[in-house]
Amino acid sequence: MTQNTTSRVEPPTRHATGPDRPDDGTPVHRPGPRGCLTLGDTVALPVRRISVVTAIVLVLLLVATAVATLSLGSLGIPVSGLLDAFGGDAGVKESFVLERLRGPRLVVGIGVGAALGVSGALFQSVTRNPLGSPDIIGLNAGAGAGAALAALLLAGSVPVPVGAVLGAAGAMALVYVSTGAGFRSRGRLVVAGIGVAAIANAITQYVVYAVERDKATALNAYIHGSLSTRDWGDAVTIWVIVTLLVPLVALVSRPLAVGEMGDDLAGALGAHPARTKTIAVTLSIVLSAGAVSVAGPIAFISLTAPQIAKRVTRGTGPHLTLAALVGALLMAVADLAAQQLPWFDELPVGIYTMAVGGVYLGYLLIREWRRGTL
Amino acid sequence: MTTVTSTHTPSGGARTSRGARAARRALVLAGGLVVLLLACAASLVYGSSHTTFGDVVDVLRGTADSNVTTIVESRYPRTAIGVLAGLCLAVAGSLMQGVTRNPLAEPGLLGINAGASASVVTATAFLGASGSTATMWWALPGALLAGVLVHALGSAGTSTNLVRLVLAGAVLSAVLTAYVQAVTLSKPQVFDSYRYWVVGALSGRDFDVFFSVLPFAVGGFLLAVLLGPSLNALALGNDTASALGSRPGLVRGAGLVSATLLSAAATAAVGPVAFVGLAVPHVVRALIGVDFRLQIVFSAIAGPALLLLADVVGRIVLRPQELMVGVVTAFIGAPALLYAVRRMKGAS
């Protein structure tokens, strides 16, 4: 960017897109801040171009995956018939597949993936630690135990999502207390999370075996996470939670990005790091718990989605939108694999995410160790 | 060497006289044996059918009626396997914590149990292996491979890092567990009898299982006992151990071989049971200090007692159903992990 010397007079915001520009020696002159989505004169959201491009690509991939989910396989609706089916103009088989079999499952999967992705992004930002994500530190397992308790032992008296929230909060409290240093100590956080997850899984197994020992599907859903036999009620649950919390998450996004520079600096810049963290952790817990209450403790989506979003855009800050999109895409692809792969017959989707996410976690660990940051 | 270690023993109070400490240790060992005997008795008394302690005594003297005799005798193999597996897991945990100088080392946490399970499941599903002896032979390479892999991952670089090892174990366990679950869920007819094995359970085993893993357990245990003095030297650090005439590399290798033998034997017998190997050595150290010779012997008493008691609890809480012992040990052992985390230093 040698031409920067000739255009010093420009406002400093110009290098928001500076490095992406071709080196053709023709500086672009344009009034106003660059790289912003503007709405009249009052609103200007700073957006990096790569983030927008990535988001569009992700949405397209998500649509493609959704079409594949609905149309592949012997019960699939052919692509040409999809629009008719959406218009209500379809045969009995098509409407059954769309309304009962695969439609709810797809919608639940996308909602769960988005919720897990955002939840992971929030938590990783608060702990400033890629491993400090809800599935590593026992939050999802705790939510699963709470959901299992509420659904199977206390059926009727406590709604399942409330049970999941209580379980997740309990697990986080236990992790917080047993690390002795809050969420700050990286190593202790992870190991305490493994212990808490083990306790939570033991509770889940106890409950499932105490009540529904013969029902293999219930067991799969509560232990591994599964999307089979989800209905529109589940879809409503997760999407209401996501829709209600998204504005709050958007509000906390900027202060969190500031907080990633360290508590002292964030405080000096006028943010309230402690308050921001409390809000972010609470939101993260509710989002994870919502996802777990409809789909069970799905492994590794909240770990991988924010990390992938970060890798692609190479930016700072929590990347909440992209994390949500990546999470939704991962979940949709994993469920497509669970439905269509020929090797295993209808495995719970959580087993696929566990296998792929485990390999990714291994890669992440090796990378961190090379850098000496863990 | 022994004088060096005993004067460096940090617990037990440096001013306690040698005789008082020996008396205390003897007391603790005797107490452990009593608890183990009670646990064995409880394992024979409690179950889905009601029997009393008197019934068990009658059966042992041969004066009970045939009905009661059948019920109680059906609990013999279960109790024997519980003792053997508990011993293996606890001693393996002790060894690994000594060899890696890592208070979090444990066969379950470090992926060794998961490796053994994955190997056994592969052999059963795809290679047609069946029967407890074949299972045993397949558990060994899986356990060994997983152990080596986790240590290679965890100690890449200069020194072995506690958190790295645990994380590497968690990663390997996650991937292997996904694989094991995928195979067992997709071939339910093959794995009908293995469904409980995958979680870790003492039920449904007979004496064949016991006798086929016995040689491995005995071999591993003898090696562990032989290694005790060298582990004491190793606890002082590599340099001091070398200066004292010990060979750290050899001791480490032998320790890991022994730990792998023991955990493969336990996993083949009862499935992957986590946290016994973590919790028992911590309790043992708190009770009798850091001398590895004593730690190994006492672990061999406390491990079986813990596993049998966990099994008895699992039989009682859901009567007439049973909770698998692996679930109960997680309840007991995971708090031990949290306790160890709180005491961890320099891992932030």
C-alpha cells in the first residue's frame, strides 16, 4: 500500500478496506466512512467486505443444504416439485415429507445450529479462549442433564427448556467454583469442564435408565443429541428463543469486542467489562439450553462454528452473525449426513458432530500448542 | 534411596516419629482391608432379589436351600470381577500419576479405556471376534495405541503438560466414543450383550471373563509392585532420579506398559469405567503419603472396595433395575477431578 503516502489527508477509516484493494496505484476517493452499511445520515454500521461476502456464501450453502435435505433419498421431494410443495400444492407423500418428516427436523436443526454457534461465540469471547466454549466446559452436558430431569422425572411440573437453563446454570456455577479462579484460568477451566460434563452425563444416564430404559430414541436424544422425530413445537421453541435473544446479543456484541482487548483497557475505553461478561454468559447459557432442550447435547458445534467464522474472516471480535450462520450450516450438513449416509442407518446427528468436531478440536489443540498459548 | 524419599515425604508431618507413622499406616491398611471385606459382603448380599447377610453366611457354610444358594452364587463372578477390575484401575491410575508426575493422569481420562473399547468393538463387528479371551486380546493393542497417541500429542515439545495430556485424552475419547457408538448403534444384533459393556458394568459376566483377564492383571500388578521404589526416585525429578542410579526412561516405559496391561484387563472385563483410577490414588495419598510402594499396595485394596461399593449402590438406587457401575463411579470420581483442579498449580 505504497500509495498511502499520497493520500494522508483521508480519514483514518479508509484502511478498513485498504488491504483488500488491488495495488493498481489509483486510490479511491469517496466521502464519508468506508466499509459501512449506511442508512440515511444517522446510521452507519461498520461492516467488513469479507464478512458480507462470507455471510452471503454461507446463506447460499445453507439453502443448498436445505434443498438437498428435502429432496434426496427415496422419500425426497424432487427439486422441481419443491416450490409446488411449499405452495401447498402437492401430493400426500410430498406434504407428509415436508410437514412431518423432514421439514420440522430441518427447521429445528438450523435454529439449534445458530443458537449453538452464537452461544459458543459469546462464551469464547468472554473467556478469551477458543476452548472455553459451552461443549468443552460442560455447559451443554449440564443443560442435557437438566432437560432430562425436567422431561423424565419432573414431567409436568417444570417445562423442559427451564430445566435445561437451570442445568446449564448449575454446571457453569460448578465450573466457576471449582476452577478457583473464575473463567480466567485456561487450563483449569477445561479440566473442570470435563469433570462437570462427566457428572452431568452420569445424571442424564441415571435419569434415562431410571425412566425410559427401553426407549432407545429417547436415550439417543438425551445422551448424544438427535434431530429425529422433532415436530413443529420444537421448532417454535428454539426459534422463539433465538428471535427473542438476537437483539440482546447484537447489543452486547460491540462491548464484547472491546472486552477482548483486556479488562483494564476495556474499562479505560468506557466499557463495563464485568457487566458485559455477565450478560454475555447469561445469554450464552439460555441459547445453549434452548438448543439442548429441543435437540439434546449436540457436541462440538459451539466450539467449531465461531472458530471457523474467525478463520474465514481473520477479524477480531465475537463474529456473532457469522458464527450463527456457520453453526446452522454445520448442523444442517451433519443432519443431512445422518439421514443420507449409507454406512450407518439413522444414527443420532450428535455422533456425527462429535466425530468431526473431535478431529477439529485435535487440530485446534495442536495449533495452540505450537504457538505455546496453552 | 528409601531414606531419601521418606525424609522428603511432605505429608504426614515431618516431626512425626517413624514408629507412629508406621503404626498409622498399619491402621490405615487394616481399615482398608475391613472396608474391602464389607464391600465384598455387600456385593453378595444386595441385588434385585432380596437376601440377607444370614443367607450369605448359610450359603458359605453350605446349609442354605437351593434357591438362595443359586441367587447368592450368581453374585460370585460379579464380585470377583469387581475386585479384579477395581484393583487394575486403581493401580493403573497410581502408576500413571507417578510416571507422568501428573495428578490428573488416569486411564479413563487419558483415552486408554476408549482405545480399548474401540478396538474391541471393531474386532467384534467386523472381524467376527467373540468370547472373553478374544475380547481381551483385542483390548490390549487398542489401549496401548491410545496411550501412546495421547502421550505423543500431550508431550509434544519440551515437557509434558498436565492440561495438554487431559485435553488430548478428551479429544481421542470423543472421537473414539463417537465411533464406538456409531458401530454399536448400527449393529444392534451384534452388540446386544455389549450395550452395557460400552458404559461399563459388572453385570452379566461369568468366571470365564475373570480367568481370561487374570494373567494380564497379575502381570501388570507384579510389574507395578517391582516399579514402586523406582517411582519414588522418579518423583524427585529426572535429574535427581538419574543421580540416584535410577533410569527414568526405562522406568517410565515399564510403568506405562504395566498401566496399559492393567487398564486393558479392566476394560476388557467391565468396559470403560472412568474416574476410579483418578479418585483412588488421591484418597490414598491423603491417607498414607506419597511412598509409591505403599500407594500401589493400598490402591489395590481401595480400588476394589470403591468399585464394589459403587456397584452395590447402582444395584440399590433403581431396584429392581440396575444402574451401570460406570455411571456411579462418575458421580463419585468426577468431584475428585474438580478437587484436583482446584489444587492444580501453574496450569493457568
